[in-house]
Amino acid sequence: MKRVSSGLSPLIAVNRDSGTPLHRQIYDVYRTMIVEGSLKPGQQIPSTRALTSELRISRIPLLNAYAQLLAEGYFETRKGAGTFVCGSLPDLMMRANGRPKRSLTTDSGARPIARRAERLEPYEFEPWFGLGPFSLSQPAYDQFPFRIWSSLVLRHCRRLQPAAMTYGDPKGFEPLRQVICTYLRTARGVRCDPQQVMIVTGSQQALEISARVLLDPATPVWVEEPGYWLTRRVLESAGCCLIPVPVDRDGLDVAAGIKRCRKARAAYVAPSHQFPLGATMSALRRLQLLEWAHSSGSWIIEDDYDSEFRYGSMPIASLQGLDSSDRVIYIGTFSKVLFPSLRIGYAVIPKDLVGHFIVARRTMDIAPPFLLQAVLTDFLCEGHFARHIRRMRILYDQRRATLVENIRKQFGTSLEVIGSEAGMHLLLGLPKGFDDLEIAKRAAVEKLWLAPLSPYYLGKARRHGLILGFGGTSTSEIPDAVRQLRRVLAL
């Protein structure tokens, strides 16, 4: 190896008043000079004895810094010759802060990334999402039983056992799966046993796992038109070919879906309360959908995100409960009924798919975290959940009625109210000539959070409208907020 003569010591300035230890200061200087190319491979480094005198410091910090640089491969020693910059360091590393010799870009000039990432549009925080009047998907936080929840958290923190600190079951905490199974059989008409229930970090993860298990790249999948944009992001990321199927007052138009793509591998639906139109799938459409899945060997992914809140009638039973062919994957979440940051949802999986879902889950995050699962188990078992749901159903019904009443008072029949029978939002249909995106942006400036309908279409928007959340808007706020909405619309 050709030796590069040293001759001079590198310029090292140490600051004894700094909070950074001396050995770290010396290490940082040498490492930076090597990475930037100021010190070349094979260049000799002054001895610690020489630098001790030059820097007027103890030899110990120098020995520690040199030992670390040797351990990390930046220095090498040669018997009888001294210490040198490692001669085998790649030239590319020497130029890390400069221009590399070889381009890392493709012919198009872009750095290569996975195709599934390229399919996704860059994430931008929409200006119409915020906390305040009509904010979408926000529950009544101030009505949550914080004291009860906090006491349960403290209970489990104090009782935490070593067994709770290891990796758990990929399907989740078994007592929680048992109580969720009981709840779903009783309140939602779901046919399941605890072994079919998997705890997930929200409905998005349930859909992600479902896509990994059931769907291949280029697989055609029915999606609701208009429909939930995050669902589409997951399916697009999996490389699926999305088939938009129109939704009307009876829910997904199954006949239209069959006409567009009979051999679709799966259909994503929210039959109890479609987002964003709020439609409930009719019994006829449900039976048509199940018959299609059975005859074509396809899957149905049922998203039951807020079916607990229905006004004027009992909650609608699940589609899964009608399924006699085990074609439905049922997904639910606690984000709407409790609070979004809880990040606990669940999937009910056909028995023959459970093993496949476990394998997919283990490759993602092994298992869900223990503590909040245990807290939620007690919250359910001790009756707090049922009481909270009953209270919130009454409260949201009051807020919904107040909102509809004030819309009628301010707008008469000029705006159509759609999908107000369930859930925590309703849709205002806009007359022709109104741009919902522009309206939503103007309203956001005044802290009025109106979600536009048109972005929820996969194809060309058939209509424009505004989605108003009322779960997190109190009855006292609603009258002023509707008057403010009228000023924004200039009607």
C-alpha cells in the first residue's frame, strides 16, 4: 500500500467549557475530516503523545477517541509505524458530502423507489381538517369518561407483570378478543368465535393485512364511488386495479359492479353507514353482493366503522352475519366510539384464513401492545363502554337534530341534507355552479372545517357537496356555525 505522508497535525480545537466530553470532540473532528475527505486513506495520524503536548490535555481523552475510531474502522495501526487513516475506506464515503462519482439516479433523473410507493400521491395535509365546528370524524372528547379510563390505566400500570412485557399473541390479548366477540355477536349480529378475532391498530391495518393476504398486484377490486380515500390508498399501494362502483341511496350498486368487472377479486363496502354519502345498503343489495361473492369466488371486506350510532331505528345488523359461505372479512374500530389515538380496531376472519392473517401480522409488527388492550378489556367488561355508547347516541342525536334544524332555518330547501340517519356526519349537496374545494378552503380560513365531497370520487366527481361532522360540535356552537356557513356560501 502506498503511504501518504502526514507532515502536519490536523487542526483540532477543544473547548473545555463545552458540555461535550473532550474525547467526543476529538472523535467528531477526526471523523468529519475523514468523511469529508480532508484526511485521505493511508494518511498518518499524529501519536497521542504528540497531541497531548500540542493540545495541552490529558492523554486519556485522546486514547479513548483513537480507540473508538479504530473500533469503527476509520483508523488502522501498523506495527512499528503508527496510526493511519484506514486505507480500505471506500472512495464514495470520502465524498459523502460532495458529488458522488457514480450517479444514483435512474434515466428519468429520479432516485429509485418501490413501485408501490410510486403509486401513492404525496401526502399533503388538507386545509379543511382541523379541530372546531364541523370537523370530520371527531367524537365528543369532552364527554369521554376520563376518570374511569385513567383509573383503569393506573390499575394496570400498578399490576404490570413480567409476562405482559414480552411479545404477545399476534391476534391480540385473548380476554379482549373474547369480550369483543361477545359484543359483536350480541350487538352486531356477527357470527364468530374468539379465535377468529384479531386485534389491530385501527381499521387501516386490518385492511392492509387483508390486502396482503387476499390481493395480488393488478388484482381488480370494487371500491365505493364516492368512497373513503385512505382505503383507496391502501389498495393502490398493494398494486390493485380499483373498479369504482357507484353508490346510491341503497348502497353499493351490485349490478353496476358486475357489469364493470364480474371477476373482481374483492369488494370493499361499508354497508351499515357508507362514507361519505351515509347510505345504508338495502337487504336486496346485501343478498346480491353475497351471491356475487359466492358465485365468483370473491371476497367482501366489510368496514363497520361507526354503526353504533343510528337514530330513529336500531343499529343495522352486519353483512357478515348473513354470510353462509365465509366470504366476508369484517372490520371494526374503536376510533369513532371512543377516541382516535387509542388505535385499537379488530378484524373477524374466516376460519380458514386465520393462519394466513397471523403470518402477515407477524411480518408487520408481531403483535399489538399490551397495556391499552388490557385497559380496554376492563372498560368493556365492567359496563363502561355500553353506558358510554348509550350516552353518546343520545348526545349525537341531539347534535344531529340541532344541525338539521338550523340548516333548514338558514337555507330552507336550497341545500339537500343527505345521510343524516346515522353516524357522526351528514352531507350537504351543493347546487350546480358551486366548487366545494374552493368553499372548503375559504371556510378553513375562518376556522370552519368543511370537508369537500368531490375529492372522494375516484373518477370525475358527479356532484359537489360539503361533509359536516357534528360529533365534536356542541349544540350551543351549531347555530353560529351554520350562520357562518351561510356567509361563506353567500346564499
